[in-house]
Amino acid sequence: MLDLAFFRSHFDEIAARLATRGGSLPLERLRELDGKRRAAITEAEQLKARKNAESQKIGQLKRSGADTTELQAAIRAIGDEIGARDKEVEAVDEEFRLLLSGIPNVPHETVPVGRSADDNVEVRRHGAPPAFDFEPKAHWDLGPELGILDFDRAAKLTGARFALYWGMGARLERALVNFFLDTHTRHHGYTEVLPPFIVNSDSLYGTGQLPKFAQDLFRLDKRSGDEIEPTDYWLIPTAEVPVTNIYRDETLEPERLPVSLCAYTPCFRSEAGSYGRDVRGIIRQHQFQKVELVKFTRPEDSYAELDKLTADAEDILVRLGLPFRTVVLCTGDMGPSSAKTYDIEVWLPGQNNYKEISSCSNFEAYQARRAGIRYRTGKKTDYVHTLNGSGLAVGRTWVAIVENYQQKDGSVVVPEALRPYLNEEVIRKP
RNA sequence: GGAGAGGUGGCUGAGUGGUCGAAAGCAGCGGUUUGCUAAACCGUCGUAGGCCUUUAAAGUCUACCGGGGGUUCGAAUCCCCCCCUCUCCGCCA
């Protein structure tokens, strides 16, 4: 959510910077509503002040034995007037808040201006794509051939965009989760948390998924008899939601900052509107696993912490010996809540291209303002900055390993760093 | 799911429908005292929003005592619904 005072005093600047995201935003309407809202509030509150003052007189009059019926009637009339005014305030306020909460974050000044993913800017590259003396296969062929990945039965069990892992496939996925968590907790200073995988709508609002992106989420139903009614429980689309909301409506002590947390969770996404994209393989599934990094920082430290967080995610790929590049997303490609985002893209031989495996963002105070996460600054409080990034997406790392470490005979070499977790050096057909 | 108890400011904890935004204590902050620490004493100390103001501060008003609705001139206090916590019972990994 935008800082209202800043919005009022820097309207033109904010409008110009938001325009770089592309699309049009109802900023003029928001400014107009802001004025209407304030006028309505002032009017209603003046009436309330009058009513309160009159009401207090009744107490005094009654004690002195005076008759108050006439005064009571007069106050009741004010009360009716207030009721009408309050309805106005409520109507304006509701539209105002809905509009305001839909305004995306203002891009940081270092974010390149652009329209689409084509305008993202590569900032570094690590490792070189492996050279094969044979035609490398994509994981959707390799996996089933190795007997570690089964799409047919997953479709039977559930439907499209789900996967069933067998044997070494399942163990590889589990090994990656442990390797990620161990690396971040032992070497990068994160504290591990294990949050609920179901959250309420307040949490989703806090991190910005609601109200705008309900269609991307799975919501749980409750049935009583023949009635099916929605609950306020939603499957998490990312650990960002429960972990960031850990401190919702709390004030943190400044000496505790930055707080660095990491969490393993499954993630559930309806992927509405993505039909036809990444339909093959496990790149885009309704359910996947992820280890997420989340930080709460002082505002002045957040960009240094974003660099560290991004480096912590990259370090996993370095340790696994996987080639990757890091790009900074342009204004037109960034998520609405983010002020600046780095995507880490791993090399996938099956696609002959780099593919996003982590997205590291600084939300500045955008989420903190929505979620009420503050820290103490002397006598006052201020909003923290929140950051997060995948460290990493487990399924896509699984794909990267299988595709990059594949051999001519169809087996897959296990990267050194994972061998303590798998107790195997090669994945081959059983 | 059933029965009971309870949800008040950072924490503990009072509160009779009428200056209750709310006693008291602790913690915090400022100060006095002190060689330093501690103790003692004095003061200060919620959040959000509106108005005023060059921003802020100050001032003033409004709202907030788990959430929502209701009764009343007036609700932390009375009524209804919901949520959460605790104890016991049932079911269950």
C-alpha cells in the first residue's frame, strides 16, 4: 500500500514513476476520493463532537433533577443525521481503500524502465551451459524414462499439472529441501520456521495477493449437508504469505533487525490464465515445493539486504554447479508489490534457455504498511521493509539437475554437494 | 463436535451504563540524586484518522477495551452473532 501522506504531497512524481509499470491506474480518481473522503469525515466528526457534548449535559441535568426529554429528542435527531453521514463516509472510504490497495508499489529509481520481460537487464552470469556430445533430453522425457517421474498416474490421481515422483526422483526432491535449509541456516544466518500451509484472507491481504489475485489461489470449501460454502482458509501460493505475516500487527525491537527467516513449504497455485504456458513437464504445476527466504529490515538497510538475499539464493546454484544468470526485472515485468526484483534464471538444456528459478524482491514498506509490521525508532515507530526470495524453487532445481547432469546413457550424475544427502553418485534406471 | 471459563494499553491487572482512553503496578523514555551500577524520587508514556499548521511538533476533534451488529441521549460495562485462548468430554493423524 502506498504511503498516503507521500501520495498527497508528491502526486505528480508518484504518477510518473507508476506510469513506467505500464497500464493505467485510477490515480486521479483516487485523489478525488481522498478529498471527498476527508470532507465527509470532517462533517461527520463535527456532528459527533456536538452530539457527545450534548449527551454529557444530560448526565449533569439528570443529577440536578431537570427534565431532559426535549434535549434527548434533539440529540436523537443529530444521531439520525450522523447515521446518514456515516453511510456516506463508509461508501467513499470503501471505494477509496479498494482503489488504494490496488495501486502497485512505486518502482525503485534503480529499476530499468521497460515494457516486458524483453527489457529486463542481465546483471551477472555464472558458469557456462554444459557442452553435450549428444542431444540432451528434456526432463519430461528423461524423468519417465528413468522411472523417477510419472505424469500419467498423477493425472489419474488428481488431474493435469500434477506430478508423481518415484524412487530416486522422490529422494532427490527431499534431498534438495534438506540441502537448501541446511545451507541457509548453517552458512547464511537464517532461522528456519515451519508455518501453516493454510492461511486466512487477512494474511493474503497483508502480502498483497488479495484482493486482486484471488483467481490464482485455491480456497477451501466446507460442506454441511448439501450446502457448500467457502471458508476463510486458503492454500498458500508461497511461504512468503505465512512467513511475512508472522509479524503482522506487531512492533519489532530495532536491535532484532534484520530478521532473516527461511521456510520450506509446498505451494499451491491455480495458475488461472496460464493455460498453454509451460504445459510440459513440472515447470508449472498446481502444487510445488519451495524453500523461501524472508527478511524484515530497517528501511535504510533493505537494498543491501536484497543483494545479500539474492546472493544467498545464487549460492545454492553455485554449490550445485548449475549455470545461471541474474537479471533485474524492468518496471513493466515486476510484480505489483515489489519495488525491485532480481530473477535468478538457471540454465535448462531441455529448453536451451535460462528459466526463472528464484525471484528476489524488496517490497520496501508496501507489505509492511498493509500488514502493520513496524519497528521502534526511539519514541516513534516506523514500518519495516520486507523482502523475500526463493531459495530455491525445489521442482525447478530438480529439473535443472536432471537436465544439466544427464549423460549419454540416460543416467544422471548427482552433484557433489548433494551426495551426502542421497548416498548415491548416479541416478540410473533401476 | 459437546460442556464450562475467559479475551481490557508492551506486560500484569482494576473497572458501579454518564468527563473511562480507561485505576494501579511493572517495563520503556526524560530528569534529579550517585565516583559507577543499583535503588529512591519527580515527570512522561497507546494506535489510527480528521481539522489546524509550510512539513513536523503542539493543539483540538473522532474512533478504538477480541471482531461484527443491536438497545440507549450516552456502552469497556446490557443484548445477539462470530472468532480466538484455556479446562474437561467425544472423535481422529
